[in-house]
Amino acid sequence: MRALGYDFSQEASGRVHQDLQDRIDRGEAELGEELVIHHAVLGAGRYHVECLTNLDQITAQRFTIVVAPLPLKGVEAAPARVFVIED
């Protein structure tokens, strides 16, 4: 599966997802109004990984990245162990 990775939190608003859901429930926001990148990436059948670190330590031109999230149920996101295997 293909994904998109960032070395930052990809939504500039910095709002937590529950805060956005609460605002939608109160009629103060609409789904898709915020978290634009989130919806675009997931809507394209991809997933994304935020706040990656040590990307400058990858030295190979080609590499495999492994993303191993915690197997949490009933949540839309989870912490993950991410590592690179250089070719």
C-alpha cells in the first residue's frame, strides 16, 4: 500500500480530531472544511504518517519504509513504530 509521510503534523490548524467532531456536531463546522489534507489522502485510498523524525539519516537512494501502528480498535489514528530498510 502506498502512503504519504511528513516530518510535521500535516494540518496547520492543529485542532484535535475530537474538537473538530464536536464543532461539526454543534453545526459550527462541516466535514471536509478542515483537515483538508487528511480527507484528500484518505479519500484517495492512502494513509499518512505524521511527525516522522531522523529522515536526514536515510543515506540510500532507494529504501523500504515499514510502518507498524499499534493495533488499537475504534480509533482513527495510532502511534506507530516506523523504520527504514535501505537497499
